[in-house]
Amino acid sequence: MPTLPLLAPGVLMTSADFIAVNFRMWQRQRRTRFNHWLLGAALLLLAASVALDVMQNGQLTNQGTVVVLAVGLLYGLLRAGLVRYQLRRGFARNPVAQQPIDFALDADQLRGNSASGSFGVRWNQLQRAIRVGDWLLLYRSEAACYYLDLRRLQAPATPADALALLREQQVSVVEL
């Protein structure tokens, strides 16, 4: 491992990065996958009901089923767009997220410095870390995290070094 601290100056998350990272996390959530499965099963049953109605009667006799099927399909298609819209709106409303942060990871804590101020978080205060592509999300609470762009680590430090430091400090790391 290179000499500590590991430095990542000028980390700035763009709106596109924020949406990509958080959308990927949303897709991977157990509840999201379950809802997709449930919606798919319901739409399949509705489609089978429409097909059976047409086969038995030679025509469509229950317009309500087709309407519910169409609404379900439309919801399924628009849901991902709605999530992206909400993420974009949330990012735009958070001016602190749009400022560059200089990160330093040392043996004792994660430190950060930006135009909004400085912070220091001891490793045992972090609940978990999630790696999503080139981004490392460091959660101090369930509601908020620090976004560290691993591409900004100054050589000779590597993303593997940062992950090794977190594991050494007993911070749970999940890779998506």
C-alpha cells in the first residue's frame, strides 16, 4: 500500500454521474427487483386474460382488462424515466454536491475539504461503503454519503489501495 494519506483532490460529481450511480443502486435493490418481477407477472396474467378472452369469444369482450394492461405497460415503461427525473431534480437542489471536494484517507479517518467547509469522519463512524463503478460511496448514515471518485486518487495510490484501507479499518465494502 502506498504511503498514507491517500489523496483525491478536486472530486466533483456531475449530474450524469449522480444519476448513473444512484440509478444503478436503485436497480440493484431487492425491493426494486421484486416490484419489477411482480409487475411483469401481473402484466403477463393480464395479457393471458386478454388472449383467452379473444380466443374464446372471437372478439374482445372486456375492455377494462385491456385498459388495465395498457396502464401497467405504460407505468413499467415510464417508471425508469421517473426515477431518473427525480434523481436529476434532487441533484440540482443540492448545491453542496456540486462543489469540488478534496479527500484524504489516512489511518484514522476520512477527511474532506470544500468551499462549504471541512469535515473529518473516523472510520468506525462509517456504516458502510458501496463501490459503483469508479465511485465509492461512504455512508456515515443511511440518509447521506460522501461520493469519492476513485479515478481522482493521486498516484501511486490505486482504487485497490483505498478498498484495502477500508477493509483494514473494518468498514464493510459492497461492490455493485
